[in-house]
Amino acid sequence: MAAAKNLKADIFITADLKYHDFFSAENSLVLADIGHYESEQFTKNGLVAHLTKKISNFAIILSNTNTNPVKYY
């Protein structure tokens, strides 16, 4: 976050902020804590598409298992 502030970035996107980190932004930068699973959930679709295109003679199966331990209610 310090490097983003020094570079005068508008936003800092991460998946690992703690409560007090939000105070250290000092209203100089937008903090986006998007979560570990949330930042990766669509990557698998892109990876499967890329591999399917590059390795056409190999079966690539995308799992439907949700491994996110966080449940939203």
C-alpha cells in the first residue's frame, strides 16, 4: 500500500487487508479488498479456454466444486 500511495495511485486492489489497514490509507487512496477466492474464481475459465485452444488433443475438464470457505448470507 505504501508503494501505491507513493506512486499516487487512485486505487489499491488486494485480497489481504486487515481492519487497521483501512485507516492507513488516510483517505488518499481507495482500497479494494476483493477476497482471495473472489479474485480467482473466473481465472479457471480463462485457463481452461486457453489450454483447450493450445492443447486440442487433451481432455480438459473444469471442476464445478466450490472451494470457497467463506459463505455469504
